[in-house]
Amino acid sequence: MQTLYLAHRQLALFFALFLFSGCAIQLVPDYDQALLDGLNDANTEALTLFAQVESGSTAEEYPSHARDYAVLIGKFGALRQRAQSRYVPPLASRLAEKKIIRDFCASETNPNGCLNASPASIGEILANIRRMRDLHRERGLQSGAVVAFRNRYDIQIDQALTVENALKR
Amino acid sequence: MNAAEILDNMLGALSGELTDGYDLISGFAERQGRMLSKQAEHLAMERIDGFLADDDELFAFFIDGMKRDTENMVRSIAMLTALTIEQAWNAVANALWGGMRTILAGAGVPPNLLPTTPPLMA
């Protein structure tokens, strides 16, 4: 019985050796410290802007915030470009071409949507800030509107920060 | 080191990585779910008696935005799952590689011929 048990274990080890061939794999991009630092920096500026207008802000007050919006849009735009253009491992790219993954994950702008998720989240941050800027400029912001934009922003930045932090492995 | 020890090491490494990955993903999903619910509740209140009461276009922007945010949450979860699979696989490969190195070194293979980490599958 003991011999049979040992034989099973050795057979299992043989198959494990055969299956894995001792090779490591990489399915998602490398950790990017500069991207994470940039996200943290831009996040501080975004939260500062939300704090400045959280009680509401009129259209007449928009000019004093115009530069803050431009800086934020510029920063998140650059971060989105950086995340979008980074190296995706070949094994992951081949995986992303499989139909089941392609149908679910790919978008027009990002064929590797599930293996490089941050560009889409940062893209939504940009759309959100642009819409908030336009509303502020045209009609001003009521406090309820600021809360709605802030709620969306919290969801989006949490996605980007969680994913980018997790890549530190 | 024998086959049983190598297998135990592999299973221990696998278990650790899967537990960490599950904790990360479940925490993220719970947090996102809470934030999406909060936004849905806020939009409903504002639609009844707030800045969205007479603004169909802006209401549509936020509703469409919630849909895209939810899709991006799912994509993020898929990416975190892929990361967990990668880490679990590599933990097993590392344990296996470590065992093989020990056995081969014990059999007299020079250490400089045995890389410390397993090769990367391209």
C-alpha cells in the first residue's frame, strides 16, 4: 500500500513536471511605479477640486477653476496614454485573441481590455471631469451635481488604483 | 528533498496565492458594489427632486456612465483574476523549480548551471 501511495505521488510529480515544464508565465503587464505615482498625484488634485466646489459653484465662478480642470484633464490624459501604450506580454495578447475573451473584454480602443484595464477606467475619469467642467461653465454646479460627479470619480479612481497597486508583485 | 516534499511545497504556495487573490478581488468587488449602489441611490433622489429633475440629457449621461463604470469594474475583476492565476502558476513553478534545483544540486550538477528562477514562458 505504501509503495502504491509513493508511486502515485511520483507519477503526479512526473505529470506536474511535464505540464508545467518549470516555466513561469506573465499574463498582465509589469508594475509601473511612475503610472501609480501619477495617479496618486492627479487624485490629490482632483479631490482638491471637488473640495473647492462641494457646496456648489456658479458659472460666474468657473473662470477661477478653469485652470484646475485643464491641469486635471492634461494629467489624466497623459496617464491614460502611458497605460494604453505599455507592453502587454505576448502570452496575454494571444489569450486576448480568444473569442470568449475578445467578445467580452475588447473595446474599440483597447483590444486587451481585461488584461490592461486601467486605460478604460482613466478614460471614464476624463469623460466625467470634462462633463463636469462643461456644466460648471455653462450653468454652474449645484451641490447635488458635485456629489454625482464625485461618486463616479470615486468608482473610477478606485478601479485604476486597485489594479495598478496589484501589479506590484 | 523528495517528491512528497516538492508536492507539499507546491500546494502550500498555491494555497497562499489563491487566498491572497480571493481577498483582493472580493474586497474590490464589495467596495465597488457599495459605491455603485450609493451612486444609484443619489441619482434616483436627484431625479425626483434635484438637479436632474428636468435634465434628461444629464440624467442619461449619468445612467450611461454607471453602465460603463460597471463594465470597467468587471474588466478590472477579470484582470485581477488573470493576475491571481499568473501568481498561482508562478508560485507552483517556483516551488517545483526549487525542488528540482535541490535534487539536481544534490546529484552533483554545478550550481552555476541551475538558474535560481524558472524560465518565462513566452
